[in-house]
Amino acid sequence: MVSRSYSNLLDLTSGGSPTFSRGGKKFPRVATVAGVLSDLDDENRSNGGSDAPSSISQERMIIVGNQLPLRAHRRESDGHRGWDFSWDEDSLLLQLKDGLGEDVEVIYVGCLKEEIDVSEQDDVAQTLLETFKFDRSLWQAYVSVNKIFADKVMEVITPDDDFVWVHDYHLMVLPTFLRKRFNRVKLGFFLHSPFPSSEIYRTLPVRVELLRALLNSDLIGFHTFDYARHFLSCCSRMLGVSYQSKRGYIGLEYYGRTVSIKILPVGIHMGQLRSVLDLPETEAKVAQLRDKFQGKVVLVQIANPARGRGKDVQEVQCETYATVARINHVFGKPGYEPVVLIDTSLHFYERIAYYVIAECCLVTAVRDGMNLIPYEYIVCRQGTDKLDETLDLNPSAPKKSMLVVSEFIGCSPSLSGAIRVNPWNTDAVAEAMDSAMMVPETEKQMRHEKHYKYVSSHDVAYWAHSFLLDLERACREHIRRRCWGIGFGLGFRVIALDPSFRKLSVEHIVSAYRRTKNRAILLDYDGTMTSQTAADMSPTAEAIGILNKLCRDPKNVVFVVSGKNKEILTRWFTSCENLAIGAEHGYFLRPQNSADWETCFVCQDFYWKQIAEPVMQLYTETTDGSFIETKESALVWNYQLADPDFGSCQAKELHDHLESVLANEPVSVKSGQHIVEVKPQVSY
């Protein structure tokens, strides 16, 4: 059981085969990358499991995370070595249970935070199995961890009833493995980290595989719209999947499935924080800090010890120590240091005590995830009656607090009363600190009241409950869809179709073809007989041969319809005898056994082109990659090769502009797949 939290995610899909220590025969073998992807393609359980009847009536939620919400402690007393385990009350995965309801059974799938020696793995696994009801085979390591996690989820899941909630970037590939096993699995994913911009993300060799894996979820959650916006942009630029917002919900249409996007920042566990505020240790620490700092202006910097080591970490530490020493030397005096640097680990109650007495809290991270410290500070400043008594405060008096937060942390958009700063601008941060201390008392009270109302009502239980409700809504269409899996390896995805859809088979087509006496065969050309992105759109010799063979049969009438003009189609299909052709989407027709073109709709006045073309030309010059297709019956502005986001924005502007200038002309302006088209109005 390898208990490393994670390995390089790129190794899983780029061909690396990390080596992991293995336990006894009872542990599943850790496959190489090729083995993992091969297993994914060879398994045929995707549909069978989905139809299995449920044997469990109680609703269950399977929480999948990189690390289990457990604390491990080495026990060496009385000469007996071993491990003790307890719940990690600070873990978000444990706290979110409060929002799922008492009738929901929660099952955790994850890894231990400690490295367990091979000789102890059997004993530890047995302890966990008996105490926390987890199977020891969960403790395999990570590169094939997504596959292993999927195996374990499959052991406990009842696919028709259970919901699966996967957490964070460690398990981004897991949705593909789960969706492969059960096409109708009810699957949610929440990313607790910032999603990179498309310019950064596109450098990954496995960018498409990761996006497809996430899109195998039913609901994808983000803390802020900024994080979601980067993800949506990547889907648009790299997969051509655009999103739509309808009735307040964001969704991506992906092979017939609607993948919902949830934007909701996580909250804190109010009950846990209040219990720490009530501890005698907290009260004593608050009294100690009050006596120490009363009447002084002090900046207390709590610097959590770095998780890693390296030259850059040492350089930052040295610069920090030097800066603190310089400030204290210049502005300090015996018995007073204006800057107090705490670079050791603090107990939770000690950190809480600092929040209680601080008039202003600064969180100036240059890049961070959600960061719940400002939330904790707000609740601590609300205090308790005992702490008010310790600080000689009137319990009925309005509370007050001030926040200076970085623009780059996830909770910043939720704190409308905070002073937001760019941490790279040192002068601006200094001015914000000064402004925060000079704010009138009544304004401090108003800001605190606004923040506390939000933080207390949007706690972790609210967050979990809200996500579960949206996951249930996103999965309602499962039972009304027919699903087929396509693709290999990490490119696997599910096609969801209407229940009335019937898959055509070659046998049925051939049988029907042979039974009929007269046949009309209508063929689309663009994107059907040839690729939409092909450099040479002309038909291949094989396609010409097939068309000629069909046209020679007197029972057949073969019709090819294209958006191309009649000159191009005449040149392409000159060798096809008895072929009927529709040019410019049917505006011009060339019947079977005829060389002459007919016009289906009479429109002799094309003066409107002189109005529309200059407008299109203006947008072409300002939209790199766009171009104009000039047809006899229409003008088409095509932005398929342009930046998808900018092109879409320009297309909307162009559509409105054309409708305005052509309002009195007998034409219609239509928007399509990467095009804006102007053509004559047709009366039937």
C-alpha cells in the first residue's frame, strides 16, 4: 500500500511507468500505463452494471479524494509498534457531511497521508477495515491511482442510486474510468484549485485527455467564475465545445449530454470554529495576547512552514527574515517590535486567538486557491460572550472587523466589503493597510455585519447541500437517454441519444435497399462526403466511383446538396452521369440528366450585397482568421479559423449590425456554426 498523496499526473497519459512498492498477493497489481488504458478499453461492464437492480434503499454518497479525512499517529508504547487513527476534523471532506443530510450514508475512498512500511501494510489495512470500514486495496499509489480508485468505487457503488463526488486535480482522470464502467453513473467533480488560462493549459501534452475526462462528469464545480471561465475557454478552444447559460445554469452540450457547471465557493465549518472559540485554551491565549499587545501597533505575520524545500524557499525565508530585522531595527525600541514573525506551526486555537484580537486581517497571497482564512477571521471577530468578557467588551455592542485581501485568492469576490489589493504593488498594499486602520468605526461595523451574514449562511454544509441538489438536477435526464460509449483510452466519451433513436445497421439498409423499386438518395456534401476542415474539398476518386455506380441503377435518383456555388460543383462532378445537384443549399438545382441549372426562387435584385459586403469586410479586417464567402445568392462571413471567443463575440456584433442596416431589404440574416449568412427571404 503506497500512501504517497499523488504522483505526476502527466506520467499516466504520456507513457511513464512509475514504480511503486507492493504488498502481498491480496493487493491488486499496479499496472503500467499501457495496462491501465488497455483495461479501460477491454472492460465490457459499462451497460450491464447500469441495469442492475438496486438492493440498497438508503441514499449513499461516495466521496473520492486524494487523501482520506484521517489522522495517523505512530504508536510505540509498551514495546508494541502500530498505528492509531482518528478523524481529521479540519478536513473539508469530513465537514461537508453536514450538508448531505442524516439519512445519507457517506463512503470515503482515498489514500493515507502517512507512508506505511510494507511490513505493516497488512496490519494497517486490517485496522482501517475494522475501524473505518475501508478496504486495504485502496492504499495503492497514484499514477494508476485513478484506475485503482475506479476499481474501489465500483466495489461499493449501486449505480442507479448512488452519487459519486470526486474532489480536486489529483483525480481529474477518474471520471473517464467511472463513466466507462457505468454510462449512467451520477458523477460530480469539484476543482478546489485555480484552473489555468488556456494559454498555459494548452502547453500540456495531455490537454485534450484531461478535458474529455472532466466532461465525463455530470456536474463540474468551481469556487469562482474566473476558474470556470478558464475551463470553459479551454473547452471552446481545444474541443470546440461552447457553453450556454439558461435560467441561471451554465451547461456544455457534449455528445448529447449536458455537462452542468457549478460556481459556488466553499465555506467554513461554523460548529467546529465556535467550539474552538469556547475552549479554555483559546480564552487563555486571547488574554495573554491582549496583555502583550495592548496599546501597540503591531503587524503579526503568521508564516506557515513551507511544505517543500529548495533554493527558492530558502531565498524567500532569508529575504523575509532580513526585512523583518530591518524594520524592527529602524522603527522598534526596547520592549517593542513593530513586526512579529511567527514561522513555526501553531495550534488551531492559537491561530484563532490572534484572529480574535486583530483589528485588521491581511491575506496577500500572490496566487492561491480558495483560502478560508478571511472567513475564519470574520467568525472569530464575532466572538463569544466569554471572549468579550476577557477583552472587556460589551457583548451587546456591534462587532467590527476589517479585511485587506489579495485579488488573486478565491474568496475575494465573495467579500464585497474587503479592501482588495494587488500584492505585487507594495505601495498599494501599504496604502490599503493604512486605509483599513483609518476607516470610521461605524463603517467597520457595517462591513463586518455584511461579511458575517454571508459567511455564517454560506458555510460548508450549505455548500455541500447546494452541490448535491445541482447534481441531482443534472442527472435527471439519465433515465430518459440511450447511451453508447465511443473512443479508446482517455478519449472515451458517452453519446446520449433520445430513447426513440434507432441505430442504423448496414444489414437493415441493404435489406431495405434491395426490397424497394424506386429510391431517392439525398446526400449532404460539406462535412459528410468530405471533411469540413480538409484543405482540398473536392471529392475523391473513390467517392466519384460510388456515385457513378449508384446513378447507373435506373431505380435510383441520387441528389447531392452543398453550400458551394454551381461553378465549383459543376467542375467537381462533371464525370458523374445522371447526378442531380443542389448548389448554395438548394437555391440552384441541376436535375438528373440535365446540364442546365434552375433557380428555385426568383430574386432579381441583389442590391443589398453592396450594403452588406462592406460591413462584412470591416469585421473581416478586425477579426484575424475570418473571411467572406461570396455566393450568387448569399454572402457568408466565416470565422471558423478565428479565435473562438473573439470570433463569437464579433459574430454577434456583425449579426446585429447587418440586421440594422438591412432592415428594409428583402433578406434574412442568419447565424450558424461559425458563420453569419445574409440571403434572400424565401416565401413558400
